[in-house]
Amino acid sequence: MATPDEPISRFKKSMQDVYGPIDDLTAEKAKTWDPPSSPGAGGHRGRYLWTDAFGVVNLITLYKETSDPSCLELAKSLVRTVHDVLGRTRDGTARLPGATDSAPLKGGLRIGKLDEGGRDGDGQYHHYLTLWMFALNRLSVAAGDRGYNDLAVQLAAAIHPHFVHRSSSGRLSLVWKISMDMRLALVPSEGHLDGATGYVIYGLLQRTAAHFDSSSPRVLEAELKDYSEIMGREGGRGLTASTDSLDLGMGLWMCHLARGEPWADRLGAESMYMALKALGRDRGPPSRRLAFREFGLCLGARCYGAEGLVAQGVDELVRFWEEYEDELDGDLRPISLVMYAAAIMPGAFRKEYLPLTK
């Protein structure tokens, strides 16, 4: 990753290290491109939902930066492959329960964990699914095709009743992980910012649906009401800046999407202060660190608007990992590479990069 020096060249190299020699494909060939399953994005049958969500958004960034239509076609092909692999059972013989050929995301999407069961086995994560919804939304806007946002809405509506529950006392709760068939809660605790992220992403999908068809009923209205209620518990005091690099960075990214809302501005300011502290501390040798989590911090800070010492700290952290590329080995290499690319060139992760315009 250390050379060549231009950010877009380093960006392309990282993407090709994960997805193969995509730079040589024409737009026509990109339409039938099959992403590699080995090494691919890691995960089961070469697909991992978080990594491929970054892959889709990064390809849209390349499309906007280069005006190369093959990048947009590659993003579409990657979406198709993810739905064909992670939208099906692990043996690939059937769609996930609830899904059909005409509604492929009504059964949700698997994480893509290598193991089927166990503590860290396959299933469905709320925060992975909302990130995939964002990727579909960005593809919809970039391509001018409402179909991808419609798929994101389909996914959002399908998973919601399986993650969000109301107790006998009337309190709404949000679980962190459910089974592949969406029937069981595997991790009943609540992700730190899952409720707020659901509120932000579902709102983005709703606005985009209205952009494509202003006469249609407002989608996801009931779901957004639930997320608003979850966020409002205890006066919103649960929305605090994280000390974890990845959570802190994705929180900053989420807040920049909701800039102007009081809760997002407050949390964003607190998180930037925490980012400054995190970037200034000694993190130890690379062997004791996880690069992808630190790239998440860099991405979020840049999207929110890093300046001064924060911007300097982000630059230094990226350069650190460029010097230790050899540490990005094993199962985490694909996720580290796509997040590195997004950290050096956030592109389509930024709200203003793909504005909704009439």
C-alpha cells in the first residue's frame, strides 16, 4: 500500500488485492463479472457482508472519480453476487426463509461467517444489514435506478420485526444478532449505536424513495417511529461517544449523515473530542492492533470533517499502516484493505458526495 503515492492509485491497488484485476474490465464485461470467491472478501464462499458493503461503496467512489462506467457495472455485479450467496442458505440450494425470486431480501442477508454455529458463527447482524442498505442506496443514487433503494427498503422492512421487540412492560429493545433464518435472537444485548444507525439509514431510504416517486406513500414510517422511540429512551443519554476505534468512527460517519439534528451534532462533537484523544495515544505495536478498526476511525473522522490535530492524527495513522502492510494478513486482510481504501478516499461514504437532486 505504500506506493504509488497518489491516493486513487493506492485506492485501486487495495480494491484489486481483494477483487482481482478489475481495472482491465470493460463496462460490458463488468456486467457479467463474478467476484472471486478465493480469496475474495473473506468469509463463507468468499463473501462477507461488511467487506462487500465497503466494496460496493468504494466502486461507486471510483465511478464518480474516474467517470468509468465499468466501475458502476462492477458494483451492480457485486450486489448481485452478494444477494445470490448471502441471501441463500449456506449450501446455496435455497433462498433464506421468507425470500422469493421476486423479493430476494425478505429473508435478510447472512453475515458470511466461516463457521455455521458457535459463539462467532453465521447469522445476521443489525449493523451489517444497515451498512448494506446504505450501499444499495448509494448505488441507487449513483445509477439513477430506484430499484436498488427499493431492495434496501425491502430488506429494512423484512428484518425490523426480528430485531426490534417490545417487552411486556412496553419498552422497545433492539437485539444485536439473530439466527440465519431470523427466528432466534443469538445475542439479545443491544449494539451501542444500532438504534441511532437504524434511524439514520431508514430515514435516508425513505427520503430517497420519495425522491424517485414523490406521489408514493412514505415507506418505513412505522419502523422509523420505533427507532425514534429507542433513541429517546432516558432522554437520549444512551447516545454517547465510544472509546472503541471502529465504533467511534462509524458513529462519526452516522452523525455526519444526520448533521443538523441536535442529537447528531452533540454526539458528533463529543466523538470528535474522543477521536482526538484516541489518535494521540500510544497504541502499541501492529501485532497487538486491528487495522480495520483503526481505518474505521479514520473514515468517520474524515466524513465528519477532520481538521487540525485530528486531521494530522488521521494522516499519521494511515501512514503507520502503510508502513506495516505485511501485518494485514490472514482472514482480516480483505476487510482491512477495503476499509483502508475508504479511509484514504471516503468518496461515496460522504453525504454530500451523492446528493439527492431533482
